[in-house]
Amino acid sequence: MLLLVKSKGEIYRKSGLGKGRYMSMKTFYYKLGNQSLNISLFFTMISIIILLILAEHNQPLAACFLLLSLSIFYYMIHLYYFKKSVRLNVKKGYNDGKSGLDVFLIEKASSYTYFFQPNGIANIKIQRKHTLKGLYLIYFENNRVMFMNIRKENDRSITITFNDGKVIVRIDPKGKENIIGEIIFPQNRFKIKRLPNREIVFYNKYRQLAVNKRGWLPLDWISLFRLNTPVVTFQEKLTSTERAAILLALVWIER
């Protein structure tokens, strides 16, 4: 049973997935550019206010230079992502690369994490949302929406519960033998292991199910994605709930 709140239309409008319920890298870079522009304008306004105050009291104006420098810095970032967005031409449609496996490239923007297919389209997105009742993770996949409650067990471990408690994700970043967590299903259990090269592996007994790693991307992906973008590869076909649980665990581990 999925925990749904408000109307689906309202949820998707606020999620940023759009009418088509997907996000393209073109739109993603445009949003990053807008964020940088807003930060640039913020520093500009603060520097103007401080400049007026200092000028009125005949104080040195050097204190404004740092804020103005930050404003220029973020404006240059805005221009970079805006130009990148304009140049991209992303076509909707699934494409999991040449491996024949489910492959997703992970990009973050503020409280959102997007899981892009290699063709630059994201049909999956996870949002971290703070409410009066605690912290929630909201999982969007096409027309599916799930809300997961996060409960802190102690200073270092958390428990994520969703699907009416039928699936539980426990994560302990300082677990023994690099086993940093587990995903508990009614009839199954996945282990989460962090390898020395920063790879994160999900496995069931002796079968490796999914791996998350950073590194050089294939040449045909570089035109769309930033260098060293994390990539999660599902090496076996899993249910939609099993895949959602793995992606939720990754969002928390790599937060």
C-alpha cells in the first residue's frame, strides 16, 4: 500500500518532474543555472545594502569586495549551466546503454536526487523533506509516489520504513567489516557493503545485485553528464520495490 498525500497533479507539479513526469538533463542544467543566478542576486543585494551602510558612516568599502566576488562567481556558474542547457538536445525514450542492464547516473540539486538514464532522461526522483512529524523521503517513479519515514536509532544509524513497514532499510555508516547496512523484505534480505575504492555494493548472499561507483564515463555519455557522476548499475532484474529500496539507501548513504 502506497502512502499518497494531496492530488497526484499537485505532487508532480511540486516535484519538478513536469507534465510528462520526467526530467531531462536540459531542464536539470537550466534549474542549476537558475539556482546559481538566485545566489548571485542574493550576494549582490547584500553587498549593496552593506555598501550603503558603510558609505553613510564613512567606513572603508573593502568589506563589500568579497560579497561582490561571490556574486560574480555564482553568475559565471549560472552562465555555464545556461549555455550547457541551450546546447543539449535530449530526446525522451529509454536507453540503458550497451550493457543491457539497468543503469542510472545520479545527479543532485538541493533536496532532490535524480536518477538519469544514459540518454539524459530521469523517470525516478527522490526528495528529502523535513516536516513537523520528522524527516521523510519521497520517491517518484512515473505515476508512482511513496513516502518513507526516517527514524534515527542512535547517533550514527537510521531506519527507513515504507510500504506499511513491509520493507525496512537500516544503515550504519560505521558497520563492521564494511557492512554498512541491510534492506529487509518480508521474504528476502539484501546486504550493503562499502568497498575501499568507495564503491557501494548490494548483494543477496553470494549474488551481487547492484553496484554504485564513480569514475570516468563512456565517451557517448560525457556530452550529457558531468565528469565523475556517480553511476548505479543493477546487475540483476529486481522488482520495482527492491529497486526503490536500493535507490533510497543510496540517497541516504551519499547525502
